[in-house]
Amino acid sequence: MNYQESFKKGSLEMLILQLLTEKDCYGYELSQLLFERTSGVFSVPEGSMYPALYKLSEKGYITFKKELVGKRRERVYYHIEENGRKYLTCLLEAYQVVTDSILKIIGTN
């Protein structure tokens, strides 16, 4: 795994939770939003997206509901819960501290 992939993997939960503060989304929709809003930097395959969603769900940060799309197809929508919002706040604060610290070392030129 290259360095950029490591940074992205470590940020995925934070970004998923942030997107879910805007609206409930299904997995593929989250992947598309990440790709679009980052101009292609975050291209998250299913093999990375769904384990992250399952982990967030197991921890109680998000919940999901299945909705029928068409006559037979189900789509799973994910919803951020209050403790997920609190966890997101902690992640954002930690991200800011780390980013500020890095910038102190490398400079902000």
C-alpha cells in the first residue's frame, strides 16, 4: 500500500460519517460522493467501503434500513446516530490537531 492509500484508509470513517450528517446514503452513493467531491482522489472500492460501514454499524455509530427499489431490489441506507456524531467530532478534532502539528514541521508555504 502506498502512502496516499494509507492516509485515505485512515480518513475513510471520518469522511463517511461527515457525508452521513448531510443525508442518509447507500454504500455506492457514498463511494460516488467521495469520488466526486475529491476530484477522484478518493476512489473507494466496495472491498473497502462495506467493511468500514459494517464496523461503524457494529460500534453503533450508524444504523441502516433496507428500502425496496423497484419491485425486487433492496437498497441499504445508512444513517448516522447521535453517538456517531460525537465520534465524528472527536475524529475531526484529532484530525485538526495532527494536521496543525504536521504543518508546524513542514511549514505552510
